[in-house]
Amino acid sequence: MKKVYLYFRNGLFLEAQSFGAEGTAVGEVVFNTSMSGYQEIITDPSYAGQFIVFSMPEIGIVGVNDQDSESRSIFCKGAILSRYNDFTSNFRSESTLGQYLSSKGIMGICQIDTRGIIKMITKEGAMMMVASTEISAKEELKQILETSSSIQEVNYVQEVSTKEAYTHRDSVFDFAHFDYAKPETHSKILAIDYGAKRNILNELTAVGFEVEVVPHDIKADEILQRFASKEISGVFLSNGPGDPLLLHDEVAQIKKLIDANIPIFGICLGHQLLAIAHGYETHKLKFGHHGGNHPIINLQKKEVEITAQNHNYCVPESIAQIATITHRNLFDGTIEGVQYNHKPIFSVQYHPEASPGPKEARTLFAQFAALCKDCASK
């Protein structure tokens, strides 16, 4: 392993070991509390532009395989772990995590005090950092960081979104056959890809949707024409990376969809964009919610659900003026779900598709299917 040097915005300078790609990268550092599922996490496009610090101390033992990736590539800047295990022990493993990161040009960093970094982030907030296997001088790394764009200034959705429309045919993973099921479908929806995770699309297919995934810059007029002709029954707005307030063009198109009363379901970034399109701007949390073990309360069912989370931004409390708050985070009380008043539109901040994480909230996909069916019958 080569040495790698890290410099953080607050002036912290650390030396560690590199097990992935070599080079120099700048990004925002956040931490994830999941106990498993590191491949799904690093392939989640919502982490574009970020270094992921894993709180789980031992990473790598199950290796990686093609089936468990949540997108076509890796868009995060790197993975930071306490202890990396290059020896894999899993019958599904096809390569090591280090090999996988290297093949995608992504940095892997280990032999570092992740507990200390996480405590720093919880105290000071998510911050920008630079990591390099090429540069060891603190002042040089500082200059690189100071002259680099912050994550709030970069539109990563353009990078992670599909360039061309395609039909997603896989459904949830069938462990009896170790492959993805391919069920029959009964209606068609469009999924606008701001950085969609594969398992979200799987869950939509599982409830009977034919899912056409379309680029982030699709025009509302095309969608509304296809809805008017009854070719599609609804629209899904996906998760994705970065600051939602940068996405002015996307918000403008969503406003047109809202005015047309087309059924819409949003997750994560899609949830945030819906709020902005309604006139309620998002704000950034101190260090966000990232992990597969975060509790929320479903205010409609009066039940606690353990959820998967990955976001740095939140919709404001003032959204209650036009929507019913349906879910709240039990860590900090922030809004996790809304149902818009007198509209066939609802959204959640967390990830009901999990991958990794618990699947207690996957019923939301069936709820969307029922909403689309109900609107189509009127």
C-alpha cells in the first residue's frame, strides 16, 4: 500500500494508507453508519462528490460482485475505512474492494482513525477535504483545497443521470435463484433519473410498473403529452447528489407537472425538488443522515420504522402550510415525508428501497401504484 495524505477544511492533516486508485481528489467528507452493504453504498450516485467515512471498522471481507451495484459506476470521491480486508470470504465475491475501486479510478483510504473523523464531523459539520497519493506537503494540499469548488457549486446530477431513456426490467433480488426477478407489469411510469439507485427501480417494477428511466433534463411538455394520451400513469422523481437549489431547470419542469395534477412520488432529492417547486427552499443539515439504521416515525400509522438514509439537505417546517407531514426523523425531528394537500403527490426523504438497510417502508411503492390506479380511473 502507498501512503495517502488528507487535508481537511478545518486544517487537520493526516497520513493514511491507500488501497484503491492513486491520484488526488477533492470532495466533501460525510460518514455512514451502516453495518453492512458497503458496495451498495459506494455505488449510490447520491454520494457523487463526497468521501464516505464508514463507521463499521472492518470493511472488505465479502468482496464485490456485479449484481450488488446500485448504479453503472462509482461516483463518490473515495471510501475511508479504519481497517481494510483484502482477503474475501464470500461465494458471490468476484473481486476485492480494492481492485474494484482501482478499476473505477476511485480512492480507497484505510489505517486511519475513522472514529475521530466522525466525531469531528458531528461537532464541526460535513466539510471539504483533499486526499492525495501524489502530494505530501500540507501547504500544497491546502492550496488545492482552497482553489477547488465546493460541493454546493457543482451540478453532479448532470454527471450521474442517464444520457438516454431506457426501460428497466429487473425487479427485487430473488435469493432462491440468485438473480433479479422479472415480473409482469400492468401500467407504465416515467422515472426521472437524477441519480437513481437500481433497487428503487426494482421496487417500482415489483409493484407492477413498467419503468421507463429518462434523463434529468426531460421536458415537462413531453411528459404531459404522454400522460394525456394515457401512455403513462405517473412520474417518479429519483434520489441524486448535490445541492437541490442548483437545479433551476429541473425545478421549472417539475412546477409544470405539479400544475397538471399528474401522480408524482419523490424520494430523497426528488422529495427536496418537489418542496422547492412548491416554493419552499431546502436547507443544509450540519452533517446529514447517512446509514441503514435510522429511526423515523410514520405519523399516519403511529409506528416507528428503521430506515436507510443518505442526504445532507432537508425541507423546511413551513411546508406544513401546503402539505401534511407524514414522517419525522427520531434523531433530530426533521421532516422525512409529506403528502401534498389536494394533490396526487407525496414524497419521502429516506430510502424505502434500502439496499442496504431494512425494508420496513417498501409499502410506499405499492402506495404509489394504488395512487396511479386511482387517478387513472377518474
